[in-house]
Amino acid sequence: MKNKRVIITGGLGFIGSNIAERLTVDNDVLIIDNESTGYMGNIKHIDSNNIKVILGSITELDLTKLFQGYDYVLHQAAIPSVSRSINDPIGSNDANITGTIRVLKAARDAKIKKLVFASSSSVYGDSASLPKIEEMPLDPLSPYAVTKATGELYCKVFQEIYGLPTVSLRYFNVFGPRQDPDSQYAAVIPKFIRSILKNEPPIVYGDGEQSRDFTFIKNIVNANILACEPDISGIYNIACGRSITINRLIEMINEILCTNVAPKYIDPRKGDIRHSLADISKVRSLGYEPSGTFFEELQETISWFKACQN
């Protein structure tokens, strides 16, 4: 993608800032973020005149006015945690559903060429059928998953009724540099890396044999750019098509850090999924291809965390 004008909602967050870093090389980027889970520090290294930041909430700003003259909206803004949504379902609903409707309406009114929606593998629930394919019935097990399933439906409706082209990308367990390990609701990989660096036992909910299709951030960035191609619409799994157990993840982190920190096992959490593995053949047919091995990606992620610690 070159010489385009792109809006990234949630562009100060982990995923949004990585997308912004890539796009600002050849495009004008507008970030909209209320700093609820994102930070200006995530883009401080981007040396470009092609980036602009509006601080504010997608539930309050005049988005139609802000969207005027832009080509694409990459809608990453959300309250992203399953456990947080269980503790505060209304807050998740406001940010993830009301916010998404407002973004869609503004995109329609501003005649945006396409909106790309950040969905989640959580919409599949805990079906025993693996790998997950896009045509499977949805079975969300948490308020967060409900908000993402609802967002997908709104994207479909806005395309069919209003003619706004949309793509929904179902992310599977994203990880990589700039992921926040300090939040109460931090994702498992940054949490484990931080714990083991401190020689503290990582907390595992359940027996650790639950598995995930961990997806490196570079693949998510590539998928968002690919989704802006004119002929692409619909729903796609974005993952790597590989399964890693939580216990194996801890072993790998210890191996990379030359440590031997044992985990602490506690009771499983409500809303958590036992196994998650994606079929990515649909998006592969469009040219998406994950690169690198999980071990290499984990090494790169750990190197970033170690550098930040020093």
C-alpha cells in the first residue's frame, strides 16, 4: 500500500502501533485513540511526518468529520480482554459495540473505500472441532466474544445495506514487541516473559495443556494491509495454523532465557477456551502467508522485552 490516507482506531495500542509503524513509510496515517489501553510511547520511535494523532474516544468524537478525505479505516480500537469483559460487560459493550457502530456509520457517511474490523478467535467458543474454519457456527463464551461477533454482524449489514466494503479479521492470540505486560489483563506471553525475567513463577490457569495458535504481530500487520485490496471482503482467520500448549510455551521461554522457572497452577478461569487452532486456507488463497517459526518469533519478542528492561 502506497500514497493512501489511512485511519487507525486504537492506533496507540499494541496492534495499532505496529500497523502504524509499517504504514507511515509510504502513507498518511491518522491515529484515533483515547489511551485507555494504548500509549503515546508506542509510536515515539516513528520518525515520520506522515502520522497524526487525535486523542479521544470513538464513542464521543465527531468521527464523520475526522474521516473526511481518508481512504481506509483499520478499526483496532476495543477493550480487548475476556476477563475484563466479565468484570465489566457494560464497559466492553460501550467500547466494542457502540464504538464500532459509530465507526461504521462515520465510514459510510465519509465514503471510506473500505473498513477492516479487528475481530477475534474468541467468537468460536470452545467447540471441540479443530481447526476452526470461518463457516463454523459462533458460540461466544464471554461478553468480549459477544462484542466481536456483534461487530462482525454489523460489518456485514453495513456492507449489504449501505454498500460500505468491510473485512473482518479473526485474530488468534497475537503477540510480539510492544505488548503490555503490566496490565491486570495482560496477554499470556508478555505476562510469562515478565514473570520469568523476574524469576517469579508464571501463573497458569488450569493444567497448562490448553493450546493456542499464537500469531506474531507482523502477520497481523500484513493481513490488515492485504485486506485493503479492492476485491477482498468477508471474514478471515488470521493465525499461523499451529498449536502450542501453555506448558510448552513456558518451556520455550525458559530455554531462550536460560532459566528454569516452574509455573504455578491455579483453577481455570470462566470464559477461557481449552484449545484454539485456525484453518487459514481461506486467507492463504488471497496471498497471506505467515513467516518464521514460533521459536524465532518468541526470541524476537523476548529480546524486545529484555531491551526495555535495561
